[in-house]
Amino acid sequence: MLPMSVLLRDMHKESKLLPPHLVAEYLCQLLTRIDVKTFGATQWNVLRSAVKEPQRPLNANSNILATVDKTFLQYLQDKIDGDVWVTGSKEYTLRRRVFNQAISHFPIGIVVPQSEADIVKIIDYANRQNLQISIKGAGHGVTGAAVINGGIVIDMSTFQNIELCADGQSVKVGAGIRNRDLDRFLSHHNKVVPLGTCPDVGVVGATLGGGIGFLSRKYGLSCDNVLAFNLITADGQQRVVNAGEHTDLFWALRGSGGAQFGVITHITFSLHPAPDSIEGGIIEWPIHKANGILTHYSETVLQGPRTQFLYAYIARSTAKQAKISIMGFSEDPDTSLHDITSWETDADISITHKQYIECQSNNYEQGHALYWRNGIIEGALTQDFITTVLQCFQSCPDNAGGIMLDPLCGAIQDVGAHETAFIHRNASFVCSITGVTPPDQVNIEVTEWVNQTYERLSPFFNGHAYQNYDMGNDFPLIGYYGQHTQRLIAIKQKFDPELRFVGALQRHLQKTA
């Protein structure tokens, strides 16, 4: 729907004068965004299905924008205790940014609620105006799905509460909390929740798609440790979702990825004792050692102890400086990370004894445009796969791309394939191909390398992809959800029949409507 159609309709309902320049702007939007192919299929009453391309942002310096801003604030700001930000404001500019600097989306408004009551009112407003909603926690999703073009963004950054439950064995976490916040809080109680290794990632967003980190092989995914979700659905109902209430949603929220069924305000996790003794660090070898390293790595992931977690990666670099690296974590003194250094000679070793929270404080580069593809590998890394990976990296433009392997197995495989929506229970690795460029430069050579590498490696993948590494509109729904696809579609249609909340399920259903 064109956002201005909402504004004009509301003004008409309240018998307000429609300024000629607003009508002219609406007609301008209409004429520039409807083409010959879509003209006959357009629903001209509300233009609900007319636009499939990203919304063009309004001119931030125009007089029209000032009227749009004022009108939007008038209809929503007065209803809630939180804030509404629109194009032209400094807060809008800051809050629409996401981690991936290749993404630049323009919602018609970014709303920062202060309470669950605010969220109910925002959803009601979106329902009445027929606007779609995206939810922003930390905005780390690689496709920038947290910030929607032409809809409403609910920015959950004010939901910063963390509460240790009375039993001391669980914790309730607000939707604005990032990994580093929860790790720091729990370190004072000598407890942990299995979380990802990037400190800036939002806890809720990562959990919805699975959540893989150092403790996953011992305690499972982040989503495997959820006791309850506090969820507000498209009908404005506040629901506690757990193993005894709304069990269909409880199943779906553990692995569907993204805020696709409503607004999650809090998650309650079960807790585990913090590790006592930890080794952590990075071991690197020259790239010509990679064949043997990746063979050893594969064997260790498939057969090694659950107390050990190892990433393997080739980081972006020049061809002459390329390394094969293992980032490791071990809490078992009998399986020291120093044993890994014997895999090949000429190792560059940076391993120390650490506190768990130090292992969770990795530095990730920021401020780049990212181009990301990924696939799932079952079983061992074959020699053909390893050879192809190394050949692909040789063709990568200097300092512009990398390939990474996330390990699975262990406790992740203890959960039955049908117990949650997460389908990768029998997988061994997630393989990611990433291109990196400055945010203000489009480098076709880099994006082509990512796509070509993905195509060359696809025969080694099982046809699926990790939900938290969303690959956008072109990737088929079954690739994320496999045998669970139809069940998730049915739950989406039950709780969000108007497709209010955006995500992979909404994109699929909107295409097939």
C-alpha cells in the first residue's frame, strides 16, 4: 500500500481539508510506482497489492514531508507513551540503520514503545491503516529485514530489563537486550544461557532462528533453552507461549527465524552453571596448510567432545597473507586447544585461559556492506569440498571475502527433528560465504564472487540454509523449513492472517496470494 493513501484516507474520515499539494504528491507516487504490468491487477481501492519494489523515500527537504510528519505524529504519537520518528529527523536516520551497510530501507515511521500497552496500540494502528510491521532488536540480520520499506518499524531498544527468576534457575530477558548484556548480567550469578559469539547481536532475534554459540554442543541452541515467550500477536492479544499454552506457537517460535508471528517482548530461558575452566583463542596457519587443517577439523567436530566448540574460517585478506584459522573454546582440561596446534606445523597460536565472558567478547568488524550466502552440510567435509573451497578463495578479490564453517552436532542433535521448527538437527556444519565492501561502494566483482562461490559449493550442501542467515526474497521457503514448511504456513495464517508481520513466511504467502 502507498503510505500516503493512509494519510489521505484518515484526513478524509475526520473531515479535514485535503491540501492540493498532498493530493498531487499522492498522484505522483501512484504514477511512478504503477507500471503497465501491474495496472490491471492493482486493487485501486486501497492499492494493497500494487507495490513489490522498495518504496522510494520522500524528499527530506520538501514541504510535503513536513505535512506527512505532522500527520503521522498526530495519529500515533498522541496514542502512546513512546516516540514516533519519521523521515527528516536525526533519530529516524540513526534508527533506520542496520548492521549490514549494504542495506538502506525507508519505513514511513519508526516507533519506540515504552510498554506492552504501547505495542498493542501500535499494532491496532497498523491494522487500521493496513501497514506492515517489522521488529528491530539489534538489526543484525544480513538482509536488513528488521527495517521495512514503506511500513512501521517497532524498535524494541527500550525493553532492557533482565530479571533472574525466583527459582534461580531461569532468567527473563527483554527484547532490547544484546548478547553482551545478558552475558554480563549472568556472570554475576555464575550462570549462562547458550548464546551466539557476537556481543552486539540481539538475544531475541538470534534465538528465534536457532542461536549457535560456544555452548551449543553441550547445552543445545539458544531456542532449545527457552521456557516461555511473551508475545503480542496481530490481533493485539498478549500471550504467554510455553510448553503448556499456545503450544503451536511455542513450536514455531523455536526456529522459524525473525519476528514473524508478532512482537516478542520477553523470553524466559533456563540457566546452566558457568564453565569453571576455559581455554579460548585462535590458531592460524598459512593457507597452503588448509587441506590438512580442514580434514582434522571435520573429524574433531564429528567425533570430539561436547565441551569443545571450534569455528573454521578463511578471513578476508590478500592472497599472499591468507590464513586458515580455528577459533576455539574448550572447558575440558583433557582436550586442550593446544592439541589442535599439532594438526600442522607453522601454527600461529593465540590461546589463553579465560573467563567465559571473555570468550564471548569477540570483536566483529562493523561499518561494512555485506553480501552473504550460506548452506548446510551433513556428514564430514569431503576432500572434494575442501578442494573446491580453496579454489574458490583463490579467485576472491583481495581483502573482499571470506568463508566460514559453524559447527553443529552434539546436544543440538539431542532434540528430535519434529520437536521444534529448527530443521538442521542432523547437520554437521553451516558454511557461509561473505563478501565485504565499503558501505558507499557497489563492487560487482565481489558480489559475483559470493554468488559464484555459492553455486560451486551448492552440490555439497543439502539444499537448506540457516534461518538466521536469511538470504532474502529469492531463496525458497522450503530451504529454511524443509518438512516443517506447511505447518509453519498454517500457523502464520492462523495468527497473522493479514500478513502484518514481515519475514520469509509473509514473503512467500504474499507471492502466492
